[in-house]
Amino acid sequence: MGAQAADTRRTEIRYVRGDATAPQGKGVKVIAHVCNDLGGWGKGFVVALSRRWPEPEAAYRRWHRERSGNDFGLGAAQLVQVEPYVWVANLVGQRGIRTGRSTGVPVRYEAIDAALGRLGEHALRLGASVHMPRIGCGLAGGRWELIEPMVAARLTDRGVPVTVYDHT
């Protein structure tokens, strides 16, 4: 990649070893992760989130329960404040859950892309950096080489700093 012009806001995705529930750096931080569209919470990265803060799970379950009157569904994004400078973004990017080999993977790339776009708007408004595991690649069964360009287009290309955590 060539040199960036001094006035561009584009940033690169930073990869670190560590825990995405303990985001590094100063300022406002948003921890992003992918949820399913069934209202289920209890496996994968959400377990670590719930150990730290009860609010994201409670908000997600309420959002799902009251879905007839809100925007809950594939591609939606919900931000939940958990500390004065820390938010959690529940991104609905998974259709159902993996129940058997014949059903295919639950990841929905279009939904993750849409949710990342919404997250980008929130992050810019908050002046926040975004922190995440390799979203959509755990229980959702997605491939990072397909999701990474979405993270770049919806976040870093718009000037939102992103750190991706590979758990140690």
C-alpha cells in the first residue's frame, strides 16, 4: 500500500494478542461482537462479556423480547454503555445457531456488513475506537478473510480505529 496523504482519516486494523473485554488504549471504546437472531445468549464470546458486565445480555434479551416494536433483526446494532467510556455493540449477524452439519453456518455476511455500517455511525458520533475478537468467525462459522474487508470499509476507511484481539 502506498503512503497515505496527511489529511486522510483512513486507519489500519491493529491486531493484538489479548482479551477484547479489556480493550487497550485511551478514550471512548466500543467492544463489538456478533449475536444471533433468536435471542440466544450463552456460548462463545458473550460468556466473557457477561462475566464482566450484565448489561449487554439484559439489553439484548429485552431488545429481542420487544422486537415487534424495535429494529431487532439481521443487520441491526445495539449499543449498551457498561462503563463511563466503554460501550458494547450487540451486532445481529447470525441466523439462528449451529445445530447440525446439514444446516450450514449461521453467519450472514450481509447482516454483519449492515451492522458494521451502523456501528461506524455510532463510533464516529461517540469519537470511539472499536475493539473486537474476529467477529463472526467463532460459533457463527464465518471466515475472517471475508469479514475483514467489511471492517475496513465500514470502520477504518471512515477513520474509526479498530483493534482485533486474538485471545491468548
